[in-house]
Amino acid sequence: MFEIPTKEAIKNIGPGIYDMSNEEYHSSLGISRSGIMTFKKSPKHFWHEYLKDGKKKQKTSAAKEFGSAFHPYILEPDLFERDFCFEDQKIDARTKEGRLYREKFSMQNQGKTILSFDQYKRLRSMVESIHSNPVSVALIDSAQYEKSFFWIDIDTGVLCKCRPDILQLGAGIICDLKSTADGETHSFRYSIKKYG
């Protein structure tokens, strides 16, 4: 049975499986794969990213924004509608009409990440590719999404956490949904190694 923690409990969460938002998960105590990857660079990198007071929020790249849209578009459409929107036509921002459209569209969608018409077409194409593959459809269908796991590492006593994208508890399958710039075998292997 999944438990929904209170806001006060999130900072001092204990071992278990929880339903919580992505923001709540990231503000919780515990080290994640991302934290370990950052620590592998150096303890100073880890301190700067996770422990330093008053650190500035890092800017995200267009590729990261697109990857962030890909995930909820497939698994959590409600979150996609809440956090993202897309232009319904191809815009040339070099023209006066294009700039006016973009300005008006931005004002109407404040707080959302705006995808261009081309980005949205690419997103649709990726989703169609996933839905044309019976293996990926079987993994996604009837799965649970975004459950937050917390446990104590028995060797170190450190609180650890993870948030698998797709969880098929009965089958014992955990999947992580990723996009990649290049699906060619060599490039894909390189991406897996680079991003851990």
C-alpha cells in the first residue's frame, strides 16, 4: 500500500514507497543516482549542487526541456498539460507576425514550458514509435508510474532514494524512459555510459 506523506514528513522521510510529486521527491533527504554521479565528479561538485546555501537554479538546455516534456507526455498527460504547451503552427520569429504571435502565446501560457511546433511534431513522432513497438506498449500498459522509493543502505547507513519511471511490480520490472539524440548503437552505448 502506498502512503502519501505530509509536507512536514517529506524532509525527514524514512524507508518505504511513496506517492509524491517530483518536486517533493527532489526536496526530500536521501542520495539518488544523480547525487552519486555528481559526487563521482568530486565532493566539491556535490556540495555545490546539493548542499550549498543560496545556490542559484541552473538554467536548463533546450534538449533537457524537451526530454522533460517527453516523459509526462507519454506517462502523465495531466502533468504535461499543467506544465507544458505547444505552438499550434510553425512560427518564424524573425517576422513581426511571428514575434507578436509568440509574445501573445507566451503571455497566455505563463509558467509553462513552451514547445515549438517542430518540437511537438518530433514528440508526437517519438510517441508513435513507442506505441508501434509491442514490447514498449506491454511495459507501459498497466504499470505504475513515478513511485518514490526510500531505503537505508546496509553498508553505509545512508538514506538512498530512487524514482523509477515505470514499475511492473508483479513482473519485477523497473524501466527508465529516456530520449536520446542518436539511436545508433555506438552513440546509444556512449550516452548510457556518459549519463550513468
